[in-house]
Amino acid sequence: MDAYDKGPDAAGGPGAAEAPEAGTPVPPPAAAAPLGAPPPDDPPRDDPPPPEPRTGVAALSPRYQIGAALALAVVAVAVCVHLGMVFLHVAPSNTVTKAHGKAIDDWVYPEFEQNWKLFAPNPLQQNIAVQVRAEIRTADGRSRTTGWYDLSAQDGRDIDRNIVPSHTQQNELRRAWDFFTATHGSDNRPVGLRGDLSETYLRRIVELRLERGGALQVDGVDGALQRVQVRSRTVNVTPPKWSTEKVSSTPVYRVLPWWTVPAAEARGGVS
């Protein structure tokens, strides 16, 4: 037997490696890993990123950081003081403004003057009632003047016993009086083009109220409405018991002149 036929690798013998078929590519042998390299199964180790550079105040030296902090504190205090002064200037009169009103005005005027109010409108501190009386011509041709009817009190009674009061009950008479006072001077003369309109509006409202309230009846017979006169009764709201404020409780009246009722409205024309 030939020497090439001896051993486990002898062709055709047990344990012999199978020879690749013809035309099959043979993979190259794996290169040996260099000394000191990590095992191929371990993940690569990245170096930590360099620290980001500091910006803003943090980039300053400690001495400048203290200076910047003090400057920010001064600005914050100045802003708070300014906002507080402006708030007290535009707020309704209160204990602080009464005690330090001059200091507030010195701060605000003239650079920071405000032409608006924080609370608009300011809370009312007066009770204003609109009252009316009428001159009626009776069936026999005589004239009769009624007493004063408190129309605001009537609205108040209607609102108190109504869980859903109407807009008319709450605002019609009040807004009509505000409209009149805004378009008339203290002498009750019209100011501007809307003065006559406000007079007509207020007069028609009181005429309707008199007619619906039965004020035109004399001895059970409806009379003819000749003239009406309106006045306001203003009383200051009583301060609370803990307040030291003193206000007058005497009513102040503003009486308007008599208004002649046009013939079309004198009897049944306003309904």
C-alpha cells in the first residue's frame, strides 16, 4: 500500500475532509486578531464627549456673577414698585391711597399718567332713585297734580320677588337716567346733539309707567296727561360699622323742569 494512503486524511478513509466540488469558491482563511485587541464579541467602547462650554451668566467669573445677580434684583424690585404704584393710582380710593396719595402721584405724574381706570365702572356708593309726578286734566276740565311716584322702588319690588327679572326691570329706567345725566349739564340743559333724544326717551318711559300704574285715574275715570316732572333722590350708602369714614345721610334731590306731553301721547298715545 502506498504511503499516501495512510492516516485519517487518506482519501476515501474515515474522517477524511470532503473536497469542495469543482467551481465552488473557497472562503479565505480568517485573519488572526492582533495582540491586545478586544474580543470580537465585545461592543466598541466610545470615549465620553467633551463638556459643553458654559454660556450666559454661568460663563462669567464668580465676581461678575454676583454683580449680575444684584443688577437683576434691583430691576425686579423697581418693576414691582412701579406696578404697585400704577395699580394704586388707577384703583378706587382706598386706605393706602388716602395715606400715601402724594407719594403715588409724585411717582406716576407726569411720565406714567394713565387715562383709564382699573375698575370700570367704579362700584356705586350711592342709591339713586328716579321719581315722577304728573299733571292730569280730569273729565270736568280741572287740573290735578299727583304725588311723587318712586319708579325705582317699584322696579326693586318687581326684582325682589322675581327669580328671573327681565332686562327692562333691571336696566331700562336706570340707563335712561344715566343717558339723561350724561347729555345734560348741572343746569338740566342739553349738551350735544343727543340731549333732546335723552329727554324724549326718559319722558316716554315715565309716561308708560304712570299709565300702567293707574296714576292717570281720577275717581275711577282716566284723565288726560298734560305734563310730567322727573326728579332723582340720591342717598349715600352707609359705610360699614368698622369703617371710620363719615358720610352724610341727607338725601340730595335733582329736580327737572316740567315737560309738556304732546297731544298724541296725552291720552292713549303712549301704549
